[in-house]
Amino acid sequence: MSAATKPASTEAALTMSGAEVVLRALKDNGVEVIFGYPGGAVLPIYDALFQQNAIRHILVRHEQAAVHAAEGYARSTGKVGCVLVTSGPGATNAVTGLVDALMDSIPVVCLTGQVPTHLIGNDAFQEADTTGITRPATKHNYLVKKSGDLARVVHEAFYVAKSGRPGPVVIDLPKDILINKAPYTEPPIAAHRSYRPQTEPDAEQIRKAVRLLKAAKRPIVYAGGGVINAGPEASRLLTEFVRMTGFPCTNTLMGLGAFPSEDPHFVGMLGMHGTYEANLAMHGCDVMLNIGARFDDRVTGRLNAFAPNSKKIHADIDPSSINKNVPVDVAIVGDAGRVLAALIECWKTEDAPQDKHVLTAWWRQIDEWRTKDCLRYRQSGKIIKPQHAVKRLYEITKELGRETFITTEVGQHQMWAAQYFGFQKPNRWMTSGGLGTMGYGLPAAMGVQIAHPDALVIDIAGEASILMNIQEMGTLAQYRLPVKVFILNNEYMGMVRQWQELLHGGRYSESYSAALPDFVKLAESFHAKGIRVTDADDLDAGIREMIAYPGPVIADIAVAKDENCFPMIPSGAAHNEMILGEDQEGGVAGVTDEGKVLV
Amino acid sequence: MSEAGNAQRAATIAVLVENEAGVLARVIGLFSGRGYNIDSLTVAPVDETGRISRITVVTSGTEMVIEQIKAQLDRLVPVHKVSDLTLEGPHLVRELALIKVVGRGENRVEALRLADAFRARVVDATTESFVFEMTGAAEKIDAFCALMRPIGLAEVSRTGAVAIARGPRGLS
């Protein structure tokens, strides 16, 4: 190999500092943008950043937001998100974001500064045991103690973050390692010695699955975030498979967009706030195909009553997700896209006939459930129903036809967004599912907008959640990111209030949003536009004004204060014990003490 | 999965890991974080370069929990191989113990007699103490310690179990 084809190898590379090696490795791994916040331990990287143009740095206002922004970037592009924070408080502030990415399987590489190697363990200024703290918060982490390891570790971190079930990876970088000269080697590195996740499904398991599915009388496809993580082709294959088989399809919160919501085979989201038809179809199915979902407690309800008379097929890239909560009959380990491709292929070649007639009976049943119209709400008078606000937001964005991305905070508004905003494509919906992190939506929207500068990016928020990372309005202003913050303002931590109403005798302990800011003035003080809508008749105009404005906007929508989010499967209840909106008067009967223990 | 899913069983699990900083903390953190039992755990490098370590962990739980433990171990990035020796067939389990017995007179004679019967070796002696070294199954060491207790058992140090499958098949 000549020096000309590999200019960065050994000899020549020793002219680079560790910080320069890090940036070169990021660039060679496709990083174009990094979200970060400087500090003493990472000054060498900031100095190197200053002297190059390949990687754009976005200065956030809090390290938690840097990770959420990287998550938003990753989820809307399918690429690995990248974060740079300093040692000590920089790293500890990032922890919430890291756990969020871990729970939702989002590929993120987070570089943390560290005190120089000779001071590690001495309780030095801004020292924290970052690898110790982040060990259970990441998929994997590294502390680089030798300059010679630097390039390899960065390359490996990207491989680990995006391979198999994706997740966050931390690289802890002592300051002396960043300053000292270090050798550079280009990717790709040799195959990882121990981490080689299985992506190709076992053919025999696929055959078993297809045989079960062909004989099914009441089948359902239950698809989750794994399909989105497997790339847009997996979503296309899911759609093809569902249409080919004629099965009903439901998506988890994380899977919204993996299957087009406007397709007649779609029965809506399932789980605690899922649709009546999705949950009853899950409860009544005889064969369930779970692809890239993990039988989360929000989805299953009471485990011993979950889809009691069904054969279950579970395809997941992470073998530890299989048989964790729910024992299954056919386990398929593999990438969701490969699994779907194999299922389609096998469906076409497997001889067993499919009895379309029995499927008609199943659809008749589902259509009957659909007539409940479980997401019905009554919008009358001047007070804006939160459901109506989301529904109008969806209809208006659809009418405008712009590429639209939605992020959310956590709570009632999040569930209403999931219920009333339709997604036809993957990677358009970013929400904190597993960890349920209030304060996720605004920084995530920043990350999405950086990746898609011309798209319409809306954070559907609550007035309580938005205050958890409101400082990021400064980042929007600095980079002129035209993110729209659409606040459903009911002056309550609505989901807390709802649980207190339904399960704690209406004692609204500390759930009222007292002393709220004037969001219009708040927006203006951050150089953004502020809009407040209090009358249902002004809602559409407010939404249109928000979308039309070329810069960042906070739209503060005053909504009904005591609206509850239905349908709801109370904790500890089964899918067929769902409560609907019309039942809401008089509280919820039948929540057991065991159920109250659950979150 | 059978309906008898609540029956507990013990499992001796061998794990080959990359011998890197923090790998033991990862394994232990996995057990504590997810609420699994550790009855014993041993670790040492086992290849000629010192790059691979073998962890032997003895745990217990329902079949579903043990399957979960193995799957969770296997997805740790530095883990090469996870093997459930209990499930996979005949295997040897051994533990090493150093046992200090302090006493004079007839008790010393009795201690030596019992040690002989248990094939424990004297590895240190003074006029008033012995240190015995013994290898065997955990139950054998338990039994030996129980017999020594009334005649001057002063201190015990045990390694925890190491294990290997019988027959020609290797783990790597």
C-alpha cells in the first residue's frame, strides 16, 4: 500500500494531536454535525474544531439537550447522532439523554472529557467516574488511556452504536490523551472480536412462522420501533407484507410511521392509550406476529391476561427481548428488514393455502370494534379540546403537504399526538417512549431541524414539559432553526392529574402548573415569535400563522383543563378491560391495589 | 414454555469475555441492576495472551429468568461466549478453599485425621494452627468446615466455583 493511497497511516499521522485524531475519526465515520457544550477537559477538541470545517458544532444550552438533539438527528436520518460534553457535570448532565437513547434504541456516540490520566481517581476538579456512572446508561462505554487506542476506539464506538440493537456509546477522553500526539488509522477496523449480532433470520423459524400465519383465523401484526431502526426499506417491506396477507396491523408508540396510518389495514396504536380495535384485536387474536417490539408493560397490560389464546411469533434483533416478559412460540432473531424480506419470500413459496374467508370474518369483527369510534371527542363552544388541536394540526399540515416531522414531550399531549397525528412514513415521529423523558421534545426537534433544514418540525408539547429544557430556545435563535413549539396548555401536568383523578380520589397533589410564564413574551425574549390561542374559532388561524412564520415559534394553545386521555387500560388491567372516554364520569372502577402499585 | 415455569433451578454459567477494564463491573452490574442472584462468581484470564478471561457464575432462578440472564450476558459487547453448563450436560465443578484451624492437643490430631479423610493438604503449620488447602465440590468444603467448627475453625477463604464440561468439546 503506498503512502499516497493511505496518507493518514502511522508516520505521517504522528503529527496529529489526540483531539485532531478524534475529529478525523468522526469525519471518517460520516459525522457532519456534533451537538455539544465546551468545558475545561474538552478544550483541546474545541480548539481543533475551531481549525476545521468538516464538522459543524451546534452549541446547546444544557448537555441533556445535546443528547436529545443527537437522538432527534439520529431518528430522523437513520445516522448515528454525535455529542461532545466536558467532564464531571457535563457528563452527568448527559446521563438522562443517554438512558433515553438506551431505552429507545437510538444510535448515539457521546464524547465526554475527562481529567488527565494522572489525576484520575484523585477527586480532581470536575472529575466524575464517567464510565462507572454511564455503564448501565449506555450500550457500551470506553475510557481511552493510551493514545494508540484512540482511533480504534472511536471507530469501534460507531460500529457498536449502530449494529444490532442500536444504542448510545460513551467515549471518555482524558485531557492529556487529547493533547498528546496520537497515531491515526482509517476505518473500517477489523471485525469486532466479540460483538457480532445476528441479523439474518433462521430459515426454519421463518417457515414455522409462515405456517402459523397461513393457518391463522384471527391474525395480527404488531410492529415496533425495531422496524424503524432497520431503515425505511423495512417499513416498505412491512407494508408489502401486511397488504399481501390482508392482516390487520398495529404499531407501538415507537413504531408509528412504520406502517401508513391511512392504510385500511391499520388499526391504530395499541397499549395503554391505544385504540379499542387494536387492543381488542390483540386480545382476541389467535396468531400474533411481533416484529421489532418488546412486549413493554405499556403494551401488554396485565401479563397473565395478555392475548390469552394466541400463538406468538416474536422477531427481534436482540435475543434478550425474546421470552423476557411474554413467552413466545416462535422466536426469530434478526434484523426486522431481513425478517420481513424472508417472511414475504417464504409466504410466496410455502404451499399451504391461506383461507381468506376466515379473514373476512375477523375483519368484520374488527370493523364492529371500529364503530365504537374510540377516539371520538366533542368539540363545541370556545374551549379548545386538546384532541381537536392535534387533529387540526395534522389536517392542516397534511393539506399544506410539507415534509413534516413531529417530536413530543411526555404526558397527555404525547398520547394525543400519537392518537390524532397520522404518520405515513417512518422517521417522522420522535418521542421518548421507554424512559418517558419530559423535556425531550424541544431539543429533539432541534436535532431534526438541523438534519432537515427545509422541513416543518413541530414539537407538540405540554406547558409543564416544555419548561424542562426551555433554555434551548436560545439554541433555536442562535442557529435560526424554525422549530415550532405547539403547547397544549391545560395548566396541569395532565397525565399526573389524570392518574390522581382516576386512582387517587381527585387529590391533585402538586400537579397544578402554577406561576407559568407568559409564553408569548418568553418566545419574544428568545427572539422567536409567540402566539397565544384561547378560542376554538381562532385555532386554525393560529396554526397557520405558526407554520407560515419563517423562524422559531411558540404557539401557546389554551386547552380544556380537565380533559382525560382515553381510551385507557388502567395499570394492572387487561386489554379487554379498557376504559373509554364516554365512561369517564365517576372515575375508574376495578383498579386493584396491585394495579395501583404499577406505574 | 411449560406451565411449570415457576420452578427454580441453579445454573452454572461459563462466560468468556474480552479481558478489558470494567468488564467484571459490567457483569456484576447486570446482575445487581436486573435483580438476578449471584451465588458465586470467579474470574481469571485463561488464554496464553491474557486477552480472554473466563467468568464462572453460579446463579439460580426460574427457567425464564436463567434464559434471560444468558441472553443479557451475551449481549454485553465484550462477551465472546455464554455457556449454561448445567443445561448442556455433564460437567465438573470445583472450588478451592484455604481453611485455618487453631487449637492444641487432641483437637490438632483430630483436625489432621479429618483432613486426611477429606484429602485436604496442610499448607501452613505452627504449633497452634494449621492452614488446610482443599479442592472439591462446594458441598464437600461445606461438610469439612462444619466438622472443623467445634475443633477450632478460625477462618475460611474460598474461591467460588470454577467449572468445565466433561468430554472433548471446548467452549471457545
